[in-house]
Amino acid sequence: MTETLALAVPKTAKERGKIAPVKFAHIVYKTGRFDEMVQWYRTVLEAEVVMGSPMVTFLAYDDEHHRIAIINMPDASDKPGNAAGMDHCAFTYESIGDLFATYERLAGSGIKPYWCINHGPTLSMYYQDPDKNQVELQIDVFDSNEAVNAWFKDSDFDTNPVGVRFDPDDLLTRFKSGEARESLLKRPRIDPSELHAQFPG
């Protein structure tokens, strides 16, 4: 059974008087492409090996002791594309400049996004790791949940909950030309008939 959800970012669990985790800690992958996966996440996230062994490697890029763990399972089989489970994980950058610097750095290493989309609240670039797990690199468009909620009220989210695709090279050129951040990040409105064209593929 599904229900229509309110288009608003709710109060935090703490604000609601609930006990909840204080942070999201890490992601663990099982893989038959151990070395390739370790190198991919080191490259994409600028991560370093905290502890490595033939069985498992722990990676970190910030003050957490590990954000990614990769378990070596040589006999692991690939998941079918339509398998149920987590769709993707997302990592937020501080600024549009940092996101584009990362885009250029990764493109120079032959790592390119397969889907670039302005969701409205985020500007996002989606990549696939060697096991075809989806990884979203994004920035927040708004500086507060109140601003996100205001956007929900005035947007076309009801007819387009996905977003609008963008060409990263075009947006990068506009960014380098000095176009205002607000203009770069504003999500265009599209006709509902165009929604199918916004999906990957």
C-alpha cells in the first residue's frame, strides 16, 4: 500500500523527541573485482586505505575511520539489473566548483557520469563503479530545508519528481564563464510529456 507523501522536509528525529543515529557511518560492498573496486573508490572519492588485507579494505576520505569497506569475494556473482535492493549511494560536495573540479579530474581518468540531472534540491552526476553500483556525486542547491520546502511548494515536482537532465560540459562552460550560481542551478520546467526522456538511457 502506498500513500501520498507531503512535499516537505520533516523535522529531525531529535527535534521530534526521538532517539536516532547521529550520523550515517559507512557502506560495505562484496565484490569479485576487488582490486578494481578499491582503486575506483580511491580515485572517485579521493579516499585513502585505512587498513588493507587480501580479504577486506577500509577506505576513508574524511575524519571517519572508514566510509567504504570492500570485501574480496572472488566467486561473487553480478546482481541482475532488475534485482531489488539499494539503488544508489550519494556523496555531497561543498560547492559547484568542487563538483566540477571532480568531474574534470575523473573525466581525465576516463571515469564519466552516465546520468547528469538537476533534481531541483540537488544538482547530481551519477556514476557506475566496476560492479555497476550507482554512485551519485551532488551538491545541495539550497542552503536550508526551509528553502527546499519553499521550492517544493512552487515547483512542478508533482508532475516531474525526477528532474531535468543537463549536459555537464555545457554547464561547466557556463560556470567558467562566470554565470551566476542561481542561474546555473535553477531547475527548468518541462512539459510532462518530456519526463520519460529525463531518465538514464
